[in-house]
Amino acid sequence: MSFYDLLQQYPATEIQRRLEQVESRDIDRVLTNSRLTITDFLCLLSPEISDAQLETLANRAHRITSQRFGRTIQLYAPLYLSNECHNGCKYCGFSADNHDLRRKTLNDDEILREAEHLQRQGFRHVLLLTGEAPEAAGVDFLEHAVRLLTPRFSSLSIEVFPMSRSDYQRLVDTGVDGLTLYQETYDQQLYPELHPYGPKSDFTFRLAGPERGGEAGFRRIGVGALLGLGDYLSDAFYTGLHARYLMRRFWRSQVTISFPRLRPAEGGFAPRSIVSDRQLTQLICALRLLLPDAGLLLSTRESAELRDNLLPLGITQMSAGSCTAPGGYEGDEGEAEQFSINDHRSPDEIRDIIAKFGYEAVWKDWDGAFANQHP
């Protein structure tokens, strides 16, 4: 069964109906369960959760994370290779509708300068990002970039456009070990409104991307929804359902979940729903109970204060010192960014904060040589 088939078994109207039926005693019962069912997870997303229940949930999430991951936080950095894109996404700074954006695809020298900047800061795990413009930054371009970067970093992941299984296999064979692909929203009626044209308008092809990545052999597979695009609770539930499906089907791969909330970007898209800090905290803790072994990521989209407060509650990986524009680390490329970041602290400052909380910042926990991937 594909995840698309599974998704059809949980219509949004039924999810809303079940959420409306959750009572306080249901939440208390779930909080005592050692392992959660998908129905239990839904209970923990209920807006009816009290402050006392949320505190119990947070304490359980902290204990489970400490047991499974220890007191460590892996640090990574995004490296934007291109902002050229043919998609008309209503919410993205890279949208083809944004005619004022200065388009840029890095050449070899620029890629290496950005890489050297991240190396000097201590990063060994890097996430490569592009828009969706195959003639400017397609699979051949990515394969070449990976060959440039593998001698410099122990782990390379991609957050780009969805590909065929064979193209994913090419990148795995070249040295990429991680794939991140957000569905943005799991609402099949809303999705075409937000993605009116371009390759990204194909909901089902994008939805099946992580499965093709799992079949290609990525060591890590990351999913998430862009919180605020659609109904928050539905997208939160489907994110957990998706991650759980991937963990069961591709048990050799680590599944990670991100929690991006909409940030300001060119075009001024207004979120359809506002996800509060309390709701985000509740989602992170509920996912930790549902999926004790999943990696939970928090990016610099969030404020420094919130990231510090969420650090002990389930987070295992954080970005630091991020720039969302191609060439932005070593040049003045702020006008070409995808979205505005919210935590502007340097990697060293993030490392020191992590230590202050009694945790250890991990710069490297994997090397492609372990899998004999690097050519």
C-alpha cells in the first residue's frame, strides 16, 4: 500500500470529527500509554489539552528523547545552490511570479566559497537546496555539485524538487545520504490553489517522493508540512501519519520531521491559520511520543527564545547561522532569499547555548565512507 492509499483512509472531515469528540479523560488515558496508536496521537493534538496535561506531555517527551538520543543536538547548515524556479507557489519567495527576485545559480567557484565558509564554522552536515528549474539546476547540476562537496563534508542531504527513483539513485551513488521533501500541505483540495502551475502542482508525484527516495536507499528521509498553509491540526496529523508509514516501510532509514511555520517572504502571503508557540510545542511533544526514534528538526525560522525553550523537549537537530539565498554566506545576497530567518545567532553562539542547557552540540555523527558511498 502506498502512502497515497493510506491517506485516503483518513479524510479531513473525519479527522475534524474525531478531534471534536476528544475529552479530557481521553487525553489523560493516552498520556499513560507506553506506545501510541495513530488514534492516540490524534488525541494529543486536541486543542482541549490543559496546561497540566501539556506539562505532563512535555515531561514524557523529554524523558523519551533523553533515553533514545542522549543529551546531544546535531547541528547542520543549509547551502542554497540556486533560486531559479518554474513553480507558481503562492507562499514562496522563489516563486516564478516573483519577477523582482534576482535569480542566481552558483558556479563551481561560488559553491566552493560557500562550502569553505561553512567548513570554517565547523559544519560537517550540510543540506543542499534549489528551486525547480531543471535546465539551470537539474540532476546533472546536483550530481556535479555533490562531487565538489563530498571531500569537504561528512554528510550531504538534499531539499530540492521531487525526482524519479533512478535519479534519486544517481545522487545516492554519488554520495548524498539524506532526502528532505515537504508536502507543504496534505489538503488535496487546497494544494492546487497554492500551486497553480509548474511541476510542483502534481500532488501525488510529490507525495510519493519520499517513498521513491526510500527505495533508492537514502539513509535519512525527512518530511514535514509548512504550518499555516492549511488547517494546522489536519496537516499535523497527516505529518505524523506519513512519518509513521515511512518508518515502518523503510526501517533501515532514519525518518526525520521538520516543523516549519510560515515566515515572511516576497509576495506577502498571509497564513491561513496561525500556529501558536504553544501549539507547536504540543505537536513536537506529541510526535515524540508517537515516534520515539524519529529525528525532530527545528530551523532558524523560529526565534532564538523559542528554540532555546524547545531544545529539551524532543528536538535532535538544529540549523544554525543559516542563509536562505544562493551565495549569501560569502556575498551580499539578501535580496535573493527564499524567506526571512528569525534566529540570527552564530553557530558558535548556538553551540554555547546548547552547552548551557547541559547538551552537547554534535558537528559530525556520520561519514559517507561508512557506507562506501563516496566515489
